[in-house]
Amino acid sequence: MADVLPSPSTRPRRLGSLGFTLMELLVVALIMAMSMGLFLGYNFRQRDMIELRTTARDVHQFLRASRNHALLDGEDNLGLYHVQEHVLRATLRERVLALPERVAVELDADESRMVVPVSLFYVDGSADRSQVVLRLEDRIIRVVVDPVLGEVNIVW
């Protein structure tokens, strides 16, 4: 007898061998989209906080160096914030710290002034002025100067 091929209706069907169904692909795409959304949202929030913390550390180092210069040079050192330039300047040794545009500086002073005193370190290491508030959107970090000891601290 000749070999007879079975008719299509008598062949066994293999359901899983044809690939993924549209529903399976949609579920996987939805899970991937949700994961990426969570990751990117968290990553952007972290980036803002990293920028704010970096700026706070820079201001902290700037103020500590200003105090050290006052002690070493034997002169008072005044720190000024220039509003339009968005920089901190120390009168001793002409130090300048440029601040990022996105980070706002809030001071307890008249907002209409173009130059606002930020700190004054005396020859004995003590200080005048108490804090610089840095803000990025809804996040705030304070750089606080102890008036008696002249120590500079970051308050998260």
C-alpha cells in the first residue's frame, strides 16, 4: 500500500508551538512600561536630591574655608551672596562659588537687595549670621553657622 498522508483534520494540534498570543505580549509590554516608569521617576527625584546635596556641601566647604581664612589672615571675612549673579563671594582672598541655577538661596534679608550678607567670620573664629537655606522644588537643606564657635554644619 502507498503511504497515505493523514488529512488535516486528523493531525494532532500543538497549541503552544505557534508563538505568543497577543494578550501575553500586551501583559509583558505593560509590566515593562510600569517598571520603566517607576525607575525613571525615582531616578529623576534622586538626581534633584543629589544636586541639592552637592550644592549644600559646596556651600559648607566655602563657609569653612572663609572661617579658616579669617583665622589665618587675622582679618574679618565677610561672605556675600550676589543675587543676580547667583554666586557667593568672600572678601578675603576673593573666593567665589557659583551656584547651580536650579537651586534657590533663601536668606533672612530684604529680597530687593542685589548683594546680601551671608556670613561674617571674625578673627577669633566666631561668626555673625546663622544660616543659608538652599531649596530645590520642595526639598530644603540648611547650612547653619554656630555664632559662638564658628562651626559650619549641614542640616538635612
